[in-house]
Amino acid sequence: MTEDELCQIIAGVLPGKDVAPHMSLRNDLGVDSIGLMSIVFVLEEQTGIDTTSHVMEFIEAEYVHDIVGICLKAGS
């Protein structure tokens, strides 16, 4: 899975939003805790990564590239 593909998955959870790695989840995209969990669940479904072992990392993520990095690390 590439960075672009992961950004597209995240954008699918956030209708009407363009998503780029440098964007802040909260400030640029308006993601709250429920939105973050939606992103995490969709990423798990579409990528097959085990998100439960990375929950704290997802919670601490501030930018899209943080989420992408977690997914890339978990998928390797």
C-alpha cells in the first residue's frame, strides 16, 4: 500500500475533503475522536493491518503522515 493509496482511503472517510500527508487531522480536516476511530476501522478493513496493536499510536497521531506511517509500519 502506498502513501497515496492510504490518503485516498482516509479521504473516503471524510467526504468532500482532499487529504494530503502534511495535513493536520484536527485543524485541517476537522477530525475528532469519533472520526479518527472511523478512519482506523476503515484502514483496518481495507488494508488488513491489525490496528488494535497500534491504538495508542493512532490516538497520538496529529497529521495524516502519522497515520500513514503507522499503517506502513504495521503492514511490513
